Amino acid sequence: MAHQKTIRCAIALSVSLLLAGCFGGGRPGQPTASGNGTVYQDASCQWSPGSCIYKGSYEPGERAYAEDEARRLNQAQLIRLRRSGG
């Protein structure tokens, strides 16, 4: 009898942890700290990343900045991967 109660409690705890992991982690649109700066969490972006891509026109100089920043971040990630042996 006590064994069944322990199993039920373990299952309930597992389910609650699973749900907390799926739905937790910040409110949509709230910034969270990351190694490379600020990352905005949005549930709609997690399920459909394409819906979060801006498709409008760039402001003057914005495209060049974005490309330079992407290049810099890619280079930093490549260095990290090489250091870790990956």
C-alpha cells in the first residue's frame, strides 16, 4: 500500500516538473540573460520560428550592422567549438 502511494507521488511530481519545464522560463517577450547578450523569449517563436522573422525593410546601415554582428557571433561560436573539441 505504501509502495503504491510512493509511486503515485513520484508520478505526480514528475508530471508537475515536466509541465513547469514546458511552460516556465519567463513570460513571453521578457528578456532573459544569455552568454551573448539579451534573448527575448516568446512562446510563438519557439513553436514557429519563422513567425518571428522581421520581413520589413532595413533602416540605413542596419543591414550591414546585422551582417557584421552575425559574422562576429558565428566566429565566436566557432572558436568555442574548437576549444571544446567539437
